[in-house]
Amino acid sequence: MTAGTDPVIERTLRRLELTVLRRLDGMLLGDHLGLLPGHGSEKAESREYTVGDDVRRMDWAVTARTTVPHVHDLIADRELETWALVDLTASSEFGSGELDKRDLTIAATAAVGFLTARTGNRMGAVALTGGGTRAYPARPGRAGLRALLRNLLTTPRTAHDRPLRRPEPAAATDLSVALAGLMRPPRRRGLAVVITDFQSTDLSWERPLRALAARHQVLAIEVLDPLELELPAVGLLPVVDAETGALLEVPTSSRRLRARYAQAAAAHRREVALALRRAGADHLVLRTDSDWLVDIARFAAANRRGRGAGRRPPLAAAVAAAPAGGRVGRAGTTGRALFAPAAGAAAVGRW
């Protein structure tokens, strides 16, 4: 039996499709105004101007009649090509609950795909793995999307469960190189989705992302786990870098160290949000401890009302407002049930 016909993979794909279409399809009506308003030239409805809107879309006729600045939305072109950069490196193989970041990354890819795989729209992906990048050509329809998701689900895991005697610093993810690869060869204008955890403190990816946003509409989906924001008080914690195999022992019993860690994590999240805003990308944050479907629906609704992710409240406030270890939405509707619990949970933690 091949990996592509694995019944577990097929059941997972079916659950993903049904969950996304049942819970999001009714919230996001319209074939071409899904997660982000697409490129186009035909005018749609006018709405009041909001800080951050493109002034080139000012509706001067309505503005003159109402004396209130208005802009007009655009109806997207009939065919949309979406490309996703999907981070499946070792750092994504971490999760403090039933859903790890890798599963959430694939689920976010499926949500984008199922909501855009209509009327001939095409979707391709560049998967960033421990062995390098793998490109999957853009194919139309849901059959092409299902084939893409099968390839992502069957990508081997590469995380180090144990420390290496000789860590491999070169094995760390280089997001800037992957983004540069996403622009080659030059592709038609469309939607580019970058799904990763943005954990690296090196923000050299901002320049290639800005270049990508100059040609495409860019959506950056940041995947987080709550343990990456705050350390638990569990004594001396051996932590293994899942990508390089380096070992670090962290004295989590120190309240001062935990506070410094939380402050540094929050500061890094703010730096990432600011870099994404400077690059001109819309920013969506998904957490493994919340209902990712509700988060996507709220983001799409905010974009339709003209309040994009670049004009949302500061990320630190949004993280602080999230329920501690809780779920967003009604009981029993969380996206956690899509996947089995993360395998390989060991006494040695992984960052």
C-alpha cells in the first residue's frame, strides 16, 4: 500500500475538507472574496475609508456626496493562482496538546486551499523540509488540492528527539532562502501564503518577503504554541533544538528566568508583527490551543470590513487576551479532533 492510498491519510483529508467547508463556507460567501480580497479591475461596493487602505482605490463620487472618504473594493479576476510556502521543518514538530504546529500548518494550508479551489482556481506549494525544499506544481480544483495535501501529510518528520554530540548549526531553517525560492520562476500575480512559526531571531526574511509582496498579495500565517510564549515551572528542563540537535538545560524553577523568557518571547512576536507590516503582508496568528477555524473566519471577516491584519490590535494584547489553554468558540467545535495526538512525546522537551 502506498502512502498516497493510506486509509488514515484519506480519512484525515476527508475530515479536513468537511470541517473547513461546513464551518467556514457559510461564513465566507462568494467565489472570489475569500480570505483576502483578490486582485482585479472591476469595481465592487464602496465603503468608508480606513487607515491603511490603498488611496488609489478612493471612490471620489461617493466621497463628494457623503463628505466622508470612501474607497471601492475590487472584484477579483476570474482565475486565482495561489502559492503556499509550507514550513514542515523540525521546529514545527512540537505541540503541547493534541495538535502540534505541523498539523496546524497543514490544516491552515487546507483551509486556504478549499476556500480558493473554485471556478478553475489553482494552488501550488513549496514545502520547506529538513532535507530542503520540495515544489508541488499548481493544479486546479479540489482533486489537485487533495493531491497536494497528501504529499504534505506524508512528508517524513526529521526532528531530533535526543541531543547530538556534535550539533549541526547549519541545519537551522533559513526562511529568507525559501522565500527567494518561492519567487523563482516568476509566476503570474496572485495570492502567496507563508505558513511558518517565525521563530528565528534573524529577520533577514523581511527583504525577500517585501519583494514577494510587490508582485503578489501576501498572507503570513504565524503558527504558535503556548509553551513558546511562557515557560512552565517544572524544575531543570533539558531542551533539545529539534533542528540542530543542540542541548540546553533551563532552570525553569527560577521565576525571574521565566519572566525574562516571557518578555523576550513577547518582544520577538512584536518584532515579527512589525516586520510583516513593513513588508506589506497581512498577518494571521494561529495557536495550537485555540480554535483555528474560528480564528480564520474572524480574520477573513475583519479583512472584508477593511480592518486587515496590519491594522489589528498589537499582537501582545491579542495573545494576552486569549484564554489560557482554552478554546475559542462553542464546546465541541475545536479543530483539535482533525488529527491524532502528536507522536513521540518524550521526557526531553524540544524547542
